Amino acid sequence: MANTTFTVPVNSLNGFVGGTASVPVTVTTATNINSSYATSSATTGDTRLSYNRLTLTSTGSGETIRALTRVTGANAATGGTVNGAHISAAVLTGGTISGAANAIRATIGASVASPGGTLAALQLDTDFASGTTLGADSAFIRVTDSGAGAGKMTRLMNIATGTGLFTAATSSSTLAGGIRVRIAGADYFLVVASAVA
């Protein structure tokens, strides 16, 4: 694959396209098709390797980023994984964090009193065919404790104080049900009550 180097700013009023649905960029060995590497020594402000903004001014819809990975070959991810997106944040040797570091930060907001619609900071969807049979370990969320320091992260969630997500209680009413979770290959239930007091 040839390299293209721009030594001056390049402006395109129609965007940039790498391949098309009918004529995609084709590679035969594992490689980064598009890559950017940078370092920042800024002492204030935010440095972003990629910044994208989409403003919808009519009744249309869309995404700022849409990532789609499709598998069409047998036995994909042999010895690896297939991901629609893999986002990481790491603190390396010599680095420390005095604020916050997040591998993923999802924010939903509005500057109007009644935005309407169904709002969520995070929505998890499935898109399986009706005849699909899923394995026992399939779940909406999967948590793995990986790396040499496994066991260091001992909390599943941290809900900040002052939120409306938690109601303190000394007793519960009639058991309403449970949410199934799978831990180390076995199913358990988070108990759900119809009310708390």
C-alpha cells in the first residue's frame, strides 16, 4: 500500500474517501490501513488526535462516528478478537493522573428545558437473526479482569454521590425479580424489589 504525505494543509469541501463499498481498500497482510501517531507536551488544554463534529440542522439523523466490523470468513479471531471498536487509555511508566482517566466517556446533555425523545448516555443493542442461538457466556456487558495485575479493580461500579440513581433503604417490599448475571461460568441474580423503605 502506497503512502501519501501532505506537507501543507489540505482542504477538501467534499471530505475524504478511502475506498468504496464496491471497491474497498484491499490488504492481504495485517496492517493499520489508516494511522496517526502524535505526542503532546502541552501543559494545559486538551489535545485530540482526531476531532469530529456533526451538526444536524434539519430532521435527519446520523452519527459523528459509525464503526462497523463484519466477519465473512470462517474461524475469524483465531488467537485474537474481533471488535467493532477497541478504545483504551493507559497510564505508562513515569505517568500519573491527578484528574480522571477513562477508556470510554459517554455524555448525554441538552441546553433546552424539554429535549424530548428517549435519552441515554449509553445504549446497548443486539442485532441477531431470529434463528440465532447464543452461547451461554453471551451477555450485554462482559467484564474481564485481565493483565498481570488482575484483582486490583474490586468494584463493578462507582456511582458518584448526589445522583438520583441510589435510594437508601432499611427494608424492601415483595421481591419483584432478578437480573441475571454470569460470574465465572455460573448464573446468578441481582435481586430487584418493587419498592424500598
